[in-house]
Amino acid sequence: MKATEIKRFAYAFGANDFVEGVVWAVPEPVPPSEHGYKYRLVYIVDGVRIIGFDNERGKGDHRHNGASEIAYAFRGIDPLLDDFASAVEAWRLANGKA
């Protein structure tokens, strides 16, 4: 069985301010993640990744805040999308983008 795309989105807030993401169901977890999903969610401003959530092989579920990277506790697709949207909204509010 191959990976199956279950969610894809892209939204531009302006010319240089956008989000995009994709979530796949995978036949086996991407180690060290223990769930059956592969995902990549990103918020870009002026060509720079501001916020990112992904589960890279060898790193597992994690979140990018600018240049820093911290572990992320994956609880399902809906909570993941909610956490990403909340992180983007918080950054936009704090930085006068909202």
C-alpha cells in the first residue's frame, strides 16, 4: 500500500505571507512516530519559515518556531491542524499581521 493523501491546503494572507500543508495516511509509521500519518505544515513570511509542524524520519513529530525545533505531541489530525492554526494566528497577532 502506498501513502494516501488525505488533506492538502494552501492559503495566502498576502503576496509574501502564506500557509500550506499536506497530510498523508501511510501504511507504516514514520519512525520514531508511532501513528500512521506523514505530515508537513508550514507558515512562510517573506520566504522564511516562521512556523512548521512535521514528522521527519529519524526526528519524529516536531515543531519549528523560527530557527528552533521542539518535540510535538501528536494527538490526531484535527488537533494537529488546530495547533498549527493557533500557532500561526498567535504569531500573526504578535507581529501585527492580523
